[in-house]
Amino acid sequence: MDTDKRLGLIVSGSLSEGLSVKLEAGSSVEDITVGRYVTIEGRSKRFLGMITDVKLGVTDEEITLSPPAADDTFTASILAGTSTYGALTVTPYLVISEAVSATEGPQPVKTIPAHFAPVSLSSEADIERVFGKEDDKRFYVGNPLDMETRLCLNLPEFAKRSNGIFGKSGTGKTFLTRILLIGMLQKGACVNLVFDMHSEYGWEGTSEKNRKVKALKQLFGAKVAIFSLDEENARRRKVATDFTVKIGYDEIEPEDITLLRQTLNMTDLAVEAAYQLRRRFGKAWIQRALSLDEAEDTEAVLKGLNIHESSFQSLKRGLQTITRLPFMQAEVTQRAVEHVLGYLTSGTSVVLEFGRYTDITAYILVANLLTRRIYNRYREATEKAMAEETAQPTPLVITIEEAHKFLNPEVASQTIFGTIAREMRKYNCTLLIIDQRPSGIDSEVMSQLGTKITCLLDNERDIDSVLAGLSGKNELKGVLSKLSARQQALIFGHAVPMPVAFVPREYGITSYADFVPKGITASLQTEDDIEELFK
């Protein structure tokens, strides 16, 4: 549709409930979609808004009682635009007048245009004025609905706070996450630690059409390191790893067990028993607990620690589940946390692949264990840098999937992930959480997320959770519910000046060169790409 063409005129409305636009006779409601941007020419200001509803109106209710016949196009054409008309609801977000200072940029609306202000589809120049052009900070993430204009996201600003990507299964959360991780690497906004549950972000992933696509390591080479819990799986997939992760029994602390209480079906008293055993036996507490039944003085030890037999048995069953995981060992010579920190502090992002260990127990255990220790180091390094007035650590973004397992209301206040989300970037460490059940995440954590990107959600509680606390929630709920099931999303929050419904950019063979920054040699495998292109 021609963006210079006038759609209609403002006829009524309010700042809180949106503006009503009566379409002109030449504008068809069938060409207009919810989520499109429009520009309103007020008497002294220009406004940028979003279409949040499309409807039909009549000037005389008698027409609805006796409409023309379906094949009577002549009568229908006479009535169109006069007695019958199309109407829009537009939510205004920004003032984009030329009079606004260029340094201040577009400003949030505090008033509305007058009656009969003309409304037209926003131009590319209007969108660029609001979101900017791609540069050393802004990354092209997609196109606003039904527009060819590039939508750019300021990634250093995005990484300043914890953020979330939501959507029901199959809507493209993994695809969007990969795009954003690539952008953060390309712009040097931060280093990333990705807990890659399904091996989608390290060497290669899968496209929306279920084809293999290059992931971070192939595109960015030495700027990304792949760690793996499953060396055999990596070898079978022909993925060269930088480090194979093994976890020692002595590395496990009771805090690492607490988050697994529900997963391992342990009682609260069993978790408390873990703390008591740790105080009694030190780092060897797991091995001593597993062998305690064989000792003659077991009853006396438990009585001395005030641990009930049933609580001890509940804890022991949980510990046995953990120690059966193949990457768990009684002793390890190389600590994974030291290797991860070594890469992160040198500016290299780390993707930890779980291989075949996609069980939620393994994922929660490893992600929680490593994050707790890395966060503590980041906090110490940041506090030291502040005291000595030296450079602070490179901002770190930690990506976790199945986020509701770490951030549900029962455990969010006790976990390191809840702490990071609430502290925003206090210690240069933030989260990127990915989930298909946002209603399962603690409401306080959700309120602290700076920017949210959500694909289609069909559960009312999930939609309310994502949009909670947002101005104009009801209007955006309609936009969100009308998104396509795949490859469309709504972004809003700290990193964008106003909500945007958009189509993510292309990701595949023809776009790899656009992702790789100058000076980096990627493993592009040209012959394989050509073969893939013509399948």
C-alpha cells in the first residue's frame, strides 16, 4: 500500500482509550492490518501511533437491518464511504514533530491531535526517525508488519537490563534468540554465556523450515567457545568443542540442591538436611551422605544432626539421581567454572551444549551451579573496579531456557537468577530468559525485565503475565492475539521507544555475510551452502 496515501481523519477518541479514525472512501479495511504504524498530522505536532483495531461502521442502523443483496455491487458501492465506512482505532505513542530537539528525539505523547487531523501510513523516514538506522550499536532485527523498513534495536541498551523472549511452542523463540545473540556479538555489546539445552546456538541449529543453519561458532569463529557436557554427542555431530564439562561431587553445595527440590521430589526437611550435612562433613558431604547407610553409627550421626530418617532418605534419593548423571564425577582436575570465566574475561562468549542430557534435572543443576559462581566473581570484580576506579568487567548476558523452572514464585526469591533479574545490571550481569509459559514466572521478576519480545501466545494467563504493568495493555493484547503462528513477534520495553509488531529478518544462506562483522573469518563452508540453497 502507498504510504503517502491518506487513510482517513480523526473523528473522536482519547489519550487513554485511543483515537477513532474514519476511513476515506478510497481506503479499504481489507488492506489494513492490526499492528501497522500510522502518522497523524496535527495542527502543530506530528504523532506516530499503532493501529490496534479495525472495524466497520454505519451512519444509519437501518442499513444493518436491510442490507443490499450480496450480488448487488452497485448499491454497495454507492453506500460505501457515505452510509457505510471503515474505522480504525489508533493508539498514539510518540510525538515526532520536526520541532522536537534532535538530541532529545521523539517524545512520549501527553496530548492528542484535534478533530479531523489526517492519518496516513507511516513512511520509512518516520520509522527511521524513531528507531534509527543500523550502525555500530543498532542491529537490524526485522521489519515492522507490512513494511520494508528496517527495524533496528540498540543492543548495548538492550543488554543493560534482563530481557525475555516468550511464545508458545513452535512460534520461533529459538530463531529470535539466535538473531539477538548474533547481534550482540556483532556489535560487541557484551559477552554471552548460553545454556544451550537443545544444541541450537553453538555450531549449528535448525531453521524454521527444519534445515540446518549456521550458529554462533561458525559465524564468529574464535569469538565463541563451545563447551559440552556430552563429548560423545558432539563428536557424533562433528562439532569441535573447546572444553568438556565435568562436575565434581565436591563442587555441589546445598544451594545447588535447593532449586532441584521440586524436580527431585524432595521435602523441605530433606533440603535442610543437605545444609546440616554440609556443615558437618564439608566439601565431602555428598560422598559421606551416600555412604552413610553403610556405617554402623548412622543412627547416631543423624540424631546428632537432628535429621529424621525419612528426610535423610528423601535427600539421598535426590543425590543418587544427581550422581548418576554421566558428567558427574567423584573428583575432577579441571573446574568448568574457571574455564568459563577465563573465556568470558578475555571477551569470548561461551555456549554450553547439553547434548543428550536434556533432562531438566541436568539443565537446572549445571546452569544454577555455574551461574552462582560466575555471578559471585563478577560481583567481586565489579566492586574491586569501583573501589580502584578501574575498568569494570565486560557486560555479561546469561541466556537460559525453560526459565519458569528457575524463576517460579516458589523459588525466584532464593535463586541466583531471581537476584540477577532484580538487580538489573548492578554487577554488569543480566539475563536473557526464554520461555513458553511466562505465567509460571514470578510476577516481580517479570516486572523487572527491561525488554520483552513475545511471539504468539494463546493462553490468557500467559498474555496477561507478559503485558502486566504495561500502559495500553488492552490494545496490545489485541495486537498480540492477531500475530501469525510463526515468524511474527511483538517487542516492547526499555530498548525500544514504542511497541513494535514485526517480522524477524531472514536467517539463512543468503544472509550469513550480513551477520559476520569485518575482520572475522567464519567457517562459511561455501560448497555446502550452495548445495543447501538449491535443495
